[in-house]
Amino acid sequence: AQSVTQPDIHITVSEGASLELRCNYSYGATPYLFWYVQSPGQGLQLLLKYFSGDTLVQGIKGFEAEFKRSQSSFNLRKPSVHWSDAAEYFCAVGGGSGGSNYKLTFGKGTLLTVNP
Amino acid sequence: DARVTQTPRHKVTEMGQEVTMRCQPILGHNTVFWYRQTMMQGLELLAYFRNRAPLDDSGMPKDRFSAEMPDATLATLKIQPSEPRDSAVYFCASGSTHLTRQNIQYFGAGTRLSVL
């Protein structure tokens, strides 16, 4: 069965500081990995995705993530956080070969607070 | 700007009443997902459709929940009878099985349901 663990429930950083949100996954085949962001009262917005190829992927809003197969990790990073980045971040894993592999399994989320 | 549209955005009802939530997927998308989000359980997949056919509804309580796609532009999620424990935010997401967009899910803004 596929699963995602986001070890940090809540992280607080100062504006301008660097950020790393952790994500560990369990999946029986080559995973498709995603990071989504949810602002209060909103749906989830895709930040970035990894399907194959370069293990360092770039996303929107200056975010990047690195896929490390040996560690079963897909951590999200940003070099300098802005106050507008305060939100909840979800890591997700799934497959892409059709059928039930189109299901995504989401982590419980990490709530990011940004201090001025 | 293509987006998934969910109605209503908010719903307050009394226990025992029928609740219907609607979702208009992005035009051309052929997969639709229903999720429920609560503080305790996070994001749970309730049902998944591809080409309007239900592929997986194992996450849905069968006795009171039902999901349908009457046509390609409308998905519905019904709860009858509703109970206070159904209070949550319900998200619809759509996607496409075309190769370049495999397994990316685009989320609506959600329906916040309160059952009194």
C-alpha cells in the first residue's frame, strides 16, 4: 500500500529564512510525487511534480523539491520565505499507469507559519 | 483560466437531511475525484471516476453516501441521511489521462458542510 509521512505538523520560520519541508513516501513501484499548497478556505494548488528524469524539480513561487530514491524522500525547499507562503503544504504519491494507480495518497500536511 | 467549480461553497443542514454537492470538472478532463478533509483524518479519497465510470469508491460509506457522474460536465456527491460526523470540507478534483498530464489533479475550492 502507498503512504506518505510528513513528520512536521507545524513549522515556523522568519521571513527571508530558508525552508525545508520533509516528505517520506512508501510506494511499490516508481512513484509520481507531488507537492500541493492550501491557503485558508481554498482548495489545493499544485506547486510541483516529479514523474521521471532530473531528480531536482522546480515549481511555482520559487519552490523546488528533490527526489531521493535511496531515502524514499521528496523534500520541498525554498531559499527565502515570503510572508505570503504561510499556508498548509501537502505531499502526495501515486502512479500513472492507469486504473487505480491514478489515486493519490496525501500526507497529513505541514502548516507553515511565517514570522515578520 | 480553467478551473474546477464546486457548489455550494458552504452548506449548513440538520441531521437527517439530504445533502447534494456538485462539481464541474475542467473541460476535457476525464477523471474526477471526491475527497473529504477533516482535522483528524486529513484528506481522504472517497470516490474516483474515469470517463464517467466509477473505478473506486472504497473510501465512501456505502450506506449513506453516493457519487455519480450524470454527464461529463457534472459530478455529484450525495449524503442521505446526513449526520454530524459528516461535517467536513469536501473537495472535488479533476484530471486527464493524456500522457503529458498523467495524474495531475486540479482541485476545486471545496464545499464546507456543517451538519447540526
